Amino acid sequence: MEVIKGKQEYFKGINQIKFEGESSENPLSYRYYDKNRIVLGKPMKDHFKFAVAYWHSFGNLGNDPFGIGTKNFPWLYSGDAYQRAYDKMDAAFEFISKLNLNYFCFHDFDLIDEGASLTESTNRLEKITDYCNLKINESKIKPLWGTANLFSNPRYMNGAATNPNFEIVSIAGAQVKNAIDATIKLKGENYVFWGGREGYMSLLNTNMKKELDNLATFLHMAKDYGRSNGFKGHFFIEPKPMEPSKHQYDYDAATVIGFLREYDLMDDFKLNIEVNHATLASHTFDHELQVAANADMLGSIDANRGDYQNGWDTDQFPNNIYEIIEALLIIIRSGGIKGGGINFDAKTRRNSTDLIDLFHAHIGAIDLFARSLIIVEKIINDSEYSDLIKDKYSSFDSGFGKEFSEKKLSLNDLFNHSLNLDNSKLISGRQEYFENLINRYIK
């Protein structure tokens, strides 16, 4: 892949990041991510489909509730909305091509600032997506998924699709239409819904059933519009339990799957699981992955981590190899991600103010996944891991256990069978051994 730059080079002195092997001492190289290396039957790049988050990487200046931004992004200097958008896009494509990746993810108003009216916003999106297509054709970098920002504007303080004011619901629909149009135009592979404010602060003033019904109607409209306009990809729902709402309707994977089943949306939707959202719901990342995979709904991942001392969404880059190995064991054994990939919905820290920090953050996270995948391949192919899991449930492979699994027994059958059982054998979970097994392959 050729490095794609605009009129100005923003990341000067940084060449395209290459795979140099585990012994490399070059911090601007991949030590494990060899994108064409065949692992478990396919190239690494196809396992992951790594994507850069347009919002955090090119628009987040490090501001927080207690202070203004600390970062100096030269592509945001212009006072003109169009020029600022073109400059940001030049920087984005330069960065992604220097990382040697092929995907990014975006909200509509990441690409260009929202206009003062719907008409102006529509025109702005049309022009910036024209420019984006020029960059895509030049670089072969494209969206893994697009989405609409239905949470930042004050009009969405009471939700978007779940807003009690139909006029706001209508505006949200118009915005989603434009975002789907942009995703189709840019050949985006999927489309995401994150209900940032689809929830409630108090049930005292909330008709939950009405809001859930309206959300389902809205999603059906969006799905029907996308399909009728040629969109072939998956629609994703991204679960999150709270923040900014006290309780969001897409609380966790199980809640979302139940909602999609109830409202007949299972055929077109899958889940985009985020690590930090899983932990905010008091789950582990691998739990949320497994719940989604069990329903054949594991569509994509937002990769990041939280801070275990902070009960909020810190969106840090992933660095825990144990967490990623456990996650990949579930993903691989469940048949892989369905349609999506791995989007780094993460931001450098407020005090990481150099542009090169963006490279270090992404390189480290990409190498972490690649190293973990290599380890998972060895665990699956060379260890007794799969056999240990199978043996744990071997009592269901024959006899009455098999008949139970095949739904051939009644409750009376279980009673009669149990009359002949004096002391059933305890089966150890052997958790410590499993943990040691993982450690054995981390080298």
C-alpha cells in the first residue's frame, strides 16, 4: 500500500509501519502483526480487519469535564468548516496508510461539522463524501462501518429514536438517512447504531414501553431504507449500560438480543461489542462475546479498555494480553466475527500530546491482537485445551445424558434415574490448570 498524503504531510518523519519481527527494537514497527501470515487457515488481516476510529484519533483534543483540550492537531486550524474537514481527512488517510491498514469507522459529523440546518448538513456531507471517495479510490482505505451522531446535539438530551417529541424523532430519522447514504456512497461494509442517549434517567417521567416500541419502529425504518437502497452489509447494535443515561436500553448483549428477538429484527442486525462497555455492565469482555456468539450475533468489536479504578468509559487502548487471548479463544471457537472487524474506539491520554503518540497507541494494540492470535493458534492446535472442555461435558455424550441433550427424557425419567445414584462424582472445573495452560503459551 502506498502512503496517501494530501497537500500537507502531517506526520513528518514517520514512514509506513512495517512488520519487522519479534526481535525488532524499532518502536515504529510491527513485531507480531504480519498481515499476510496465515493463522488458523486465513491471513491475519482477515481475522481482524483493523479500523481506526475517526472521532478519537483525529478530533479528540483531550478535553475532559475538568479542563479544555491539551492536544494541538494542525489539521483543525482552519476556521472554514469545509477546509477543516478536508485537512482532517488528509491527515486521517495519511495516518491510516502509514499504519498500513485498510479501514476506518466514522460518525456523520466526524467527517464534517454539522450545519445550521438539515439542508446545510446534507450539503456538507455530500461534498465531504465526494472528497472522501477520491481518497478511497486512491488508497483502497474504506469504512468498516458508518453511523450517525445522535447524542451530541442538545436536541437529543431526551434521546433520539426514543425522544418524547416526534419532531426530534423525525430529525433523527433524517440524520440516519443521510448517514446511511454516506455509508453506501463510501462503500462502507456495515452500519452501527449506538444509542448514546436512548434510555432514561428516571422512570417517574418515562413510558418505557412506548420508547422501546418507537425505537423498534425506527430501526425497522432504517433497515428497510438501507436495503431498498442497495445496502448489503450488517446493521450493528452496540450495547452500553449507562453513561450518559442512567439506564440505556441497549444495556448489554443479552438485553439487546432479547430486544431484537421481540421486535423481529434478528435477521438484519448483529452486535458490535465494546470492551469498556462490557466492564461497565459488570461483565467481562469474553462474557459479552460469548453471549453474542451463542445467538450467532457476534458482528464486530470496538477494542479498548477501561480503568479498573474508574467506573466510567475511559476508552484506553488495549494492553492486557490475558483479556485478548480469552476473547480470541471465544471468537475463533465460535466461527469468527460475522461481517465486521476490530475498531480501535480508543483515545490517547490527555497528557499524551505528541502526534507520534497516536502511532505508538495503535501499533501496541495491533501487535497485542496479533501476538494473542498466534498464541491462540498454538493453544487450539498444540494443547489439550479443546479436549479438556469436551471432557468436562462428556457425561452428555452417551447414555441418559445424551438422551437428555436430545430432549428424549421427562422429569420423571430424571427422578427414576436418580434413584440409582448414591454418590455422584464431582467434576472439577480445574480453573487453575486452565489459567496455567494459557500462561504456558505466552512467550
